[in-house]
Amino acid sequence: MKTIIAPSLLAADFGNLERDCKMINSSSADWFHIDVMDGVFVPNISFGMPVLKSIAEHAKKPLDVHLMIVNPERYIESFAALGSSILTVHYEASTHLHRTLQSIKTKDMKAGVALNPHTAVDLLEPIINEIDLVCLMSVNPGFGGQSFIESTYEKVERLSNIIKKAGASTLIEIDGGVTNKNARQLIECGADVLVAGSYVFSSENQLEAISGLKEMK
């Protein structure tokens, strides 16, 4: 399977969001990655449902929605109604994680779990077969443009082994500091999905930046 590329709209030009959505549509990217932040779970506020609705009107590819919010279970139905294909909640924000994953799936969305850099992947072992995607944060969540945390490689390998041992089909997504400098090693360690924000949107040729990641082996 070719690596899935999901440009993060957190790094897009909010004054030209329609233009940037059309760029992703015309690129070799696979998904739109959308970070929803509440200023409580993470020290930043990004965009909420009205902006997501606008993105959905222009996007022609699946919406990979990453909730960096407290009590994410309250909004499952709302994000399903807005057209989310994948809905990811944080392990650290979900008291009843298994129930939340089941609720997401009942709304015909793929269920994802995100882990902060300090959270061990072993914690997901008991429910790995219930998870469609694990999003490993390779920076501290809340802001774009941060430096990649090198210990992520080891976490990817460990998680990949857990998935294989369980016979699960869970995808491994990497979010934060992804560039053409570390993409190959992440893929070699077992990453399936690469989220790239600043690297893509600060590139002189955004389409080439995306295709470069897409063709990485």
C-alpha cells in the first residue's frame, strides 16, 4: 500500500482556504487533515464546525478530523453530520475510550485514537482491534511548525509490532514535523499515513512537496 498523505489545513492560508482546498483536490494527497482545538485540551484554538462545514463543501477527498478537545464524545454526531470520514480522539481526553470508539463507528466513520508524545503505545494493546487509526503526535500538540521529536521512530516500530501481533488492520498516522527529511524513515518503521502541514504550505511548489512525500519509499 502506498503511503497516505494528509496535508494539514492548520498550516493553510485561512484567508484563501478555498484556494488551498482546491490545491489539495488537484494534488496526489489522499486526505484532508483537520485539527480541531478547543484551547483547553491544548493551548491553542484552531477552527470549529462552521469552518469545517465550509471545508467540506470544497473538499473532494476524505476528511481526517483530529479532535484536540476535552469530552470529544459530545460532538461525535455533529462531526459525522459535517462529513467527517475519520474521527480521531485523544487517549488522554477520553475517559471511556472503548465506548467512544464504538459511538464513532455507529455513525459510519473510521475511529482513530491520538497519543501525545509522552503517552506509551502499549496502553492501546487491549483495544487495538477496535481502532482503525492511531495518530502518533510527533510534536507537542497545539501549534504547527514545531520540530520533530526523534523518539517517534521507536514508538512507530513498537506500535507496528503490537498491530501485527494482534492481527489488526490499524493504520499508523504521524502528525507533526513531517518533512522529506524524515518521511522515508517513518515509512520504514511502519507509518501508513503522513500528516504534513508547514512543510507543504510553506513550500514554493506545494504540489511537488506533496507528490515527493507520496512517492517516498
